[in-house]
Amino acid sequence: EDKVVQSPLSLVVHEGDTVTLNCSYEVTNFRSLLWYKQEKKAPTFLFMLTSSGIEKKSGRLSSILDKKELFSILNITATQTGDSAIYLCANRGGTSYGKLTFGQGTILTVHP
Amino acid sequence: SQTIHQWPATLVQPVGSPLSLECTVEGTSNPNLYWYRQAAGRGLQLLFYSVGIGQISSEVPQNLSASRPQDRQFILSSKKLLLSDSGFYLCAWSRLLAGGGNEQFFGPGTRLTVL
């Protein structure tokens, strides 16, 4: 059974701090790993990673995948209060319909 | 551009009452459609998925059912709600990308409270 584990489950920081969120996975026939940000309602897509060692970057957020060690990290530099959210990691395995297996999420709180 | 709608946004229902949540997608054809439930603001659990009209697969045994009467319409139903059905229900769509990627786009969700 596919499995995704995120750590830490919650994190409280102050504006300007840098945070690293972790995602480890076990999956049959890996296809891709995705990160989402969820504030109040719908999760919004951040990154999709398919290859090891290639960093994806968007502003202050970046993510990288290690397919050998089966994990990914999401980095946020110079955090702002608007970064407060649940960050979800999901893994797509080898099913034809594109099933995503989600982790429990990391609740990030950024204080001013 | 593609958009996904869900309604209602919030719902409070008594135990034993029926349920019907609707999801529609615009701007794409033949999408894969998914229903998820999220409990207590944590990870998402896949309930149902559909790869075409009338094609429904269930991921977990439960008190709920799903139907896809039209290409871009996905409905989540129950004949008799249980307290444990409370949660945040999210609909999502995707198109499978070349190379194996599967970016899913989520609707705004329905918060269901069963009393």
C-alpha cells in the first residue's frame, strides 16, 4: 500500500525565518510527487517533481526530490504571515487513473 | 481556462438524512474526477474516482456513493448520513500528463456537519 509521511506535523516560526518541510514516501512504481498549499479551502498546487536532484523554485519557495532515499523537501525562505497554511505532500504511483496518496500535512504558523 | 465548482459550500444535516453534493468542471473535456474527504484539517483521503461517464470506483468502503451522469459532473450521495460522515469534502479533476505527471486541481470544498 502506498504511503506518504510528512514531518513535522506542525511548526510555529516568526516572520523572516526559513523553514524546511519533509515528505517521505513508499510507493509502487513512482510517477511524481506533488506539493500543495491549503489555506482555508481548496488546496492550491505548488510543485510537481518527477526527477531526482532538480530543484523547482517559485519565489521564496523551492522543492527538491530524492528518488533514491524516497523523500522530498519544501523550503520556504524569509517566511511571511501569508505563508501560514497546511502544506500537503502527495505521491502518484503507478495507477492508470492517477491516484494521489496524501500525507497528513504540516500546519505552518508564521507569527509577525 | 478550467474552473471547478462545488455546492453547497456548507451544509448541516441531521443523522439519517440523505445527502447530495455536486461538483462540475468547466473548460475541459473527459477529465478524471475525484472525491476526497479531509478530517480535522489534515490529509486528504480519496473516496471515489471516475475516468468517464458512468464509471465509478470506490477506494474505501463507506456509507457514501458517487455518480457521474455527465462528462463534467460528479455527485457524492448518501441515503442516510452518519455522524462520522462529517468533514470537508473536496472534488478534484485532472488530466494525465505525458511523462506520468498528474496535477490535480481542487474545488472550493463543502463543509458537512452531521448532527
